Amino acid sequence: MDFSELILLRQSVRRFDSRLIEGEKLMKCLNAARLAPSASNSQPWSFIVVNEPELRKEVAHTTYSTIVGFNRFVLHAPVILAIVLEKPRIITELGVRLKHKEWPLIDIGITAEHFCLQAAELGLGTCMLGWFDEKKVKGLLHIPREKNVALLIAVGYPVPDYTLRKKKRKELEKICWFNRYGNQDAPGKITGESTVLP
């Protein structure tokens, strides 16, 4: 499939069947994540694959609240990936302080999406999780106190009848302008297959 098809295929999956993930497929997803770009090539991430059944169940329990009532589906994911935020290179850290831009968190988003796109191409489903009890996750996975868990990703095969949802996104003309913010009629806008020049 081409990239346009892949980005339409990738969605947050919240219903997994009981099939285990082949090691080769999981390693391919991890390698795709490893190859993601990052600011100053800091690669401020490490990955913990949680696939031991009892431990996975305990980690899954950190992602939902009985009060709020969401994320229970994580219990059925055969793998949970924890992405740990690692210390970036000094040059990146300096840039973060001077420019007030959280490049390491942007990098985490990029590596996570690489993982998820590769998974989608291989027929796997994923769901990125930002809601979890970080203190419990760190304890369960023996993550050093000074480090942070940036994201969890539930991974598995979607149930056979899982349907591909139509993506509900803002129209491009409402979020994209040319040459200045909010300018709908700026020179240089793209129309059809050509670029309108000033």
C-alpha cells in the first residue's frame, strides 16, 4: 500500500482479539520507532515491551479509572509498549531552555507514530495512551525515579469485525494558509495540481 492508504488505515483500535503478536512483526515496529528522526539526533526514548500476561494486566489496570470508566479495552491488548523519556543531548537540552520548545516530547510523538504506522501496515492495531498512573507504571516496570513515562501504546490484532472509521478532521482550508496566518487568498496557494504564483 502507498503512504496515503496507510495514513487512512491507521486508527486508534479499542477492541483486540486474543491472537498473540508474532515476534518478527513486533520487532519490525520497534525498529521503525528506533529509526524516527529527533532533534539533534538525541533519540530521547527507550522502549519497554510488556507482554508477560500478569504484568501486562497490572500495567493495563493503571490506564483506567472506574470513576471515569474508559480504557478498559487495554486489558485485552496482548502487548503494551511503554515509551520512556530519556535525557536528550546537551545541545537539545540547551535549545529547549533557550527557545522554550519541548523538542524531546515532539520526538516522542514522532517515534510513537512511526511505531503505529508500521503496526498498521502489518495488520496490527494500536492505541496511544496518555492517561495512566505513571507512579504505578514506573514501579511495575522498575523505571528509575528520575525518568518519565511519556506514553503507553496498546498493541494487538483488532477483532475480525473491527471497522475502519472515516476520519473526522478539520477541512484543510480552515487550518492551512499561505504566507501569513489566516490569509485565505494569499499568493502561492495551491490549487488543483499547480501552485498559483504571485
